[in-house]
Amino acid sequence: MRFLKQFFIIITISLIGEVLNRFIPIPVPASVYGLVLMFFALKFKLFPLNAVKETSSFLLDIMPIMFVPPTIAILANIDVLKSHWLQFLIVCIVSTFIVMAVTGLVTQTIIKLQEKEQQQENAK
């Protein structure tokens, strides 16, 4: 029953992300909305981490299985990829660097905010 409740919380946050994706005219995937909502829900303690910990760990453990169907689709369409390999390579390289840069900047910002928050708590 505990896992069912945790899964329900995760699915509900994902559903809200899907709804936001439909109504907000920004080209952001629904899963990103869901991740941001989950982050803020945990950050502002709308529910404790324990409310989703075991199920989220399970989902992370089985994540590699989720890459099997796309891999099979790539292999099934290898002829299309062969004819456009350079474009795919450029897109992969550029997008990888963009993701790394944005991830680094967001991580640094969160660390600075946490340090600032901790200093304010220590000053009290």
C-alpha cells in the first residue's frame, strides 16, 4: 500500500506537469514541468521525501529498461541515420554541451542559495 501511495504522488505530479504543458505555450516537455513541480513540492515540504523515496528509487533502478525500445527503434531505422549521420552528430554534441552548461549553472545557483539560507539560519 505504501508503494501505491508513493506512486500515486509521483503520477499526480506528472499529470499536473502534462496539464501545464497543454496550457502554457512554452516549448518545454511535460516531464520537465513535473520535475520542477516535484522539486518545489519537496523543497517547500508539501510532502516529505519519505513520501516518494522507495518508489522513486525503484523507478531509477529500472530506468535502463526504458532505453531498450528507443534503442531498437534506432537500430530498425539505421538507414535513415546513415544518410544524416553528420547532422545527428552535430545536434548530439551541441545539445550535450548545452545540457551540461545549464545543469552546471542551475547546480551552482542552488548551492549558493542553500549556502545563503544556511548562513541566515546560523545568524539567527
